[in-house]
Amino acid sequence: MAGAYSAPDARGRDLKDTPRAGILVPERSETSMSATAAAARKPSARKIARQILDFLADVPASRERPHAHPRRRSQAIARAARRKAFVASSSLALPPGPLGWLTVLPELVAIWKIQAQMVADIAGACGRRTTVTREQMMYCLFRHAASQALRDLVVRTGERWFVQATTAQAIQRMAHRIGVKLSERALGSSLARMVPVAGALGVGIYAWYDTRQVARTAIAMFCPEPAADSPQRTTQIRAQRIERDPAQDAREAGL
């Protein structure tokens, strides 16, 4: 039986003749195989949705006290959270190859924890310590990533946000839609881990940007900017002396 050999095809690709099948098939590049493996190892939408539901079951508490300047304090909280998210995400993305793919889902959960604590602290700084619900937390964390999935959850009227209470089934449906979106992001994160150091840096930068978007939503919800008062307009009326008629005074007196 003849041994395996390679021959170029019409496009110049190497074709390998397999003795068993007797057909010519193109050789797969190492990059293509790695990308396929990364796609196969990325977390599924169902697994991410399950993690979201487990995560929202316990909304973190905050020790943050109402601040005299809530928006200023909220910005400081957001800056600290962005730094934490960058360090945590880039550190978990450092292991290259298959070992790094195993850290994709733990990285998502770690970033959610940092962002959820940030949202709770922003609410506390704005005097809303006891009003952070799972619906509010879900909206703040995932609005920028899956806005269509959460379009019926919050209604905004001017500077006010109205969060609608939902059933457990509705929360599950929204979590699944969010999971579909985040699974696509997880594929990009898996591919980035194929590039040592630079890929980890890119993953960390994205976590920094993602945390900034979450902070903006939380500040807009819990610390809305006060409506600008319209300038008061005063109308000056020139004083005039009114001359009264003596006959009219007599009629009013009943004379």
C-alpha cells in the first residue's frame, strides 16, 4: 500500500492522500484548528444564563453611606472598579491556549462581582441603599451588552427610571437572551487568549470599558442630574397714580 503523500491543489494548498480513504483533503492550518477548538470550548449560552441566574439570586449589600456630593463620589467608585476589573480580567486571561480557555467563564463571573458591588455602592452613595433589586442589577450590568433583551424591563421618563417587577420565567428568558450575546463575546475572548500577553491586555481593556458602561447606567439610574431651573422672569410695572372720582366714592358709600 502506498504511503501518504502531499500534492498541491489548484489553489496551491497542500493535499494529503490518506491511504485508507484514498482521497485528497486540504491540510488544516494550526491557526484554523486553534480557532475551531476555541469555538468548541467557549461557554454555551445556556451555561452563561445559568450563571447569571445564580449570580442575581444574591444582590450584594453596600456599606456606602449617602454622600453630600453623590455624583462625585459615584465617579470615584467607578474609577476604582474599572481598575479592579482590568487587573482581574487581564490576570485571568494570561494563561495561553487551552488552559486560558478554561478561565473564560470564571473571568465573566469575577467581573460581574466587581461591577455588582460597584452598582450597590453607587446606589448607597446616592441614598438608595435598600432599593437595589435584581431587576435593577440586571439592567445595570447587561443593558449595554444586550439592550434588546432588557427593553421591557425599565421605562425611562425624563430623568426618572421605572423598573417593572417581573416573574421568574421572564427573568429566565432575559437571562437566556443575554447568554446568547455574551457567548459571542466569550468566543472573542477565547481567541484573544491565543496571543500571549497582548491578548490578555486586550481582554483587560475590554473589561475596563465594560465596567465604565455599567457605571454610567448605574449613575444615570440612581444619581440623576437635577433638572436645570428655568431662569425666573420678572416683569416690572411702572407705578401709576390712580385718581378716584368723588361721585363714584359717594355711590359706593350708599349716599
